[in-house]
Amino acid sequence: MAAPASQGVEACPGSTINPQPSPHGHTVPPRRCYPPALWSSGEMLDRVPVLVLLCLSSAVAQQLCRPGAPGGYKVRLSINTALGAQAYVWNENEMFLFRATLAFAMRTHLRGEQYDVSNIVVCNETPRVSFWFVVTSPLDATRPVDATVVEEAVRKSRNRINSAFLLTDKTLEFISIAPTLASPVRPDPPPWLIVFGVVMGAVGAGIVVLLVSSLVQKNRRVEARVRSATERVPGKKEKSGAQADEDEEARVKTTENGGGSDGVYNMSFSDDGPVTHM
């Protein structure tokens, strides 16, 4: 039994195709009308490979990200511990920010390579804010980036990553990636030590001043005594070398004339004692 030409059939707008009778006497209904985007089979064939590749890339990237995978790293955040009452809620927006900052770190470290958020694959996220991530190559989404390159990029931009989440190296931990050791900070000396140094310096300066002043006063007293003794014997200080020579010549002459009391006693001309008397 022949079906009506218009029953269950939607003619395409502007179509002039009429139902054609079949060799057996049946009427062939016209084609159904589809949207223009799907009408061309060539366009469909061009879009199918792109969609398939995108789906396969996402699936492969998700397989690359797993606990313990090569090039995978675990991140652990302690937001409540770091911020306390001002802690924020970790959500998809915060995760997007993390992926963006990591892509920024990779771009900064490897200049010329355009890393995007899609190159940062995250998996195994837990409510206590811990997850794993893998960085894939911008040229091949199925190939993870070398672990040493990721570690160097994270160390180089560690401060920028921490500041984006208001955390530190202890509250935003990259497991298996040691933080960059900063130069040791020498603490300022305590105030009491400064006061103690000032007091001890003043005491030492006072002791030195006392010692010097006592020596100066002692020298002055000695000079005063010498000056007073010289003033008591008039003319003694003014005696010149010529006068001293004249006094010496007079003493020698007195000794030669026998007038002096000094001399040598000759024992050969003395009388023998009572012991040797015959």
C-alpha cells in the first residue's frame, strides 16, 4: 500500500524535488531537511578528525596524570593553617589560577614556548586541597615535559606562585620539589645588646681617662718637686762645665801637696807588732 507523499516527511525549503514512483509502484518520499551546517558531507568530514583528535588528546593527557606517574608532582596546600579566619575556599577558580600561574612559570623559564592552561593537567584532587599535576608539551599534548625542566621552572617562580595564593613554602608544598634556599638572613642585634655595648664603651673610656689623668698629675708633681729643690740651692743649677773643671783641678793640686786627706797607707815602713818582736 502506497504511503502518502507528505506523511511524516518535511520538505526542504526551496526544494523542487517531487516524490518519485518506484519500479514496484510505491512512492519514494523526499529527503528530510537538515540544518545547513550538517547538510554538507564535506564539512562534516573535515570536522570529525579535529573533534576526534581533541577527545583523544584529552583522554591521553588524563592518563598521563596519575599518582606516581613520570613527570607528575603532588601539591598540598594548608590554607586554614596559613590564613586562619581569613582563609578562602578552594574551588574551580582557584584551581584555574594555579594552572595559570604554573603556565606562567613555564613560559618564564622556557622563553619562546607558548604554554597554556590546557598544558597543565590536574588529577586526583582531594577536599583537603591536595592534587597531582603534569605539564604537557605545547607541541604534543601526549608528551609530558621533562621533570628537571618543571622543577627548575617551579623553583624560579616559587615566590610568584606563593604570593598568588598568599602562602609560603611551608603551606604550599610541591612534594619532591625542594624549595629554593634563600640567602641566610642575619637578625638584627637585640636592643639590650646595643645598650650594653654603649655602657661598656663609656665605662672603658672613663677608665682610660682616669689612668691618663693620674699619670699626667704624677708627672706634674715630680716636675714641681724638682723645680722646688733647684730653687732652694741658688747657683747650683747655673754651674757651667768650665766651673766644674776648675773645681776638679783644685782638688787634684791639694792632693799632690799633701793637704788632702785622701792617700794610700804604706805598711812596709810601719813597726812590727808585738807578736814578731825578738
